Amino acid sequence: MRNLAFKRLTKIVFITSFFSIGIHAQSGKTTLSQDEKFSELLEEKAKINANLSINNSYKIQIFYGNSSDAKNQLATFKRDFSGIEGTIIYTNPTYKVYVGNYKSRLHAEKALIEIKKKYPTALLIKPGK
């Protein structure tokens, strides 16, 4: 009985090794073809993102919470302070409304005094990377 099982196992090993000789793995060549406009679009997007950078300047945070409230707060702020830009940033799990784009802390603090009259919970931040 053992001898029969050993012969059967030997046959299976021999047959599988014989047929696996012709099997090869995939070749490592990959070719990529894309439209030239795609590269131009990526370059434009990079330029826009560089202009919208929030990391190099001081901002004033006037709100954090859910999406719909953040949109309402930003719309209200734009009506009250039309000369100051604002944006909504998502940081898990809340949305934050940042306003202003101040290169120096002095200018940001001056604007913060005016903004706090309408938004008492506003605070000065310098967003990190």
C-alpha cells in the first residue's frame, strides 16, 4: 500500500515538473502612452496649487465644523469682509474656514482684531505642511 502511494506521488511530481518547464513568468516590459494634453494639464494644476499654498503665510481660522456650516460661514464672511479671501480646508473629521493670506504676523494680528469683532472665536494660525 505504501509502495503504491509512493509511485502515485512520484508520477504526479514527474508530470507536474515536466509540464511546468514551458511555463514562464510575465515579462517586465511596460509601455505607457498618454495624451500630451494630460502632461500640460498636470503642469497647470501644479502652478495653481503653488499659488493656493496655505503653508507659507499666516491665516485666520474663523470656523471649524461640518461642511454645510463651513460653507455658510464662508459665504457670510465674504459678505462682511469682501476684500479678504477665504477658503475651506478639510482636515479629518472637520472642515475649517481659513481667511486672509498674510505674509507677516503683524498684518495678520491687525486683521484679527477687526475680524474678532464679528467672529469672536477667530484665531491666528500658521498652517504647517
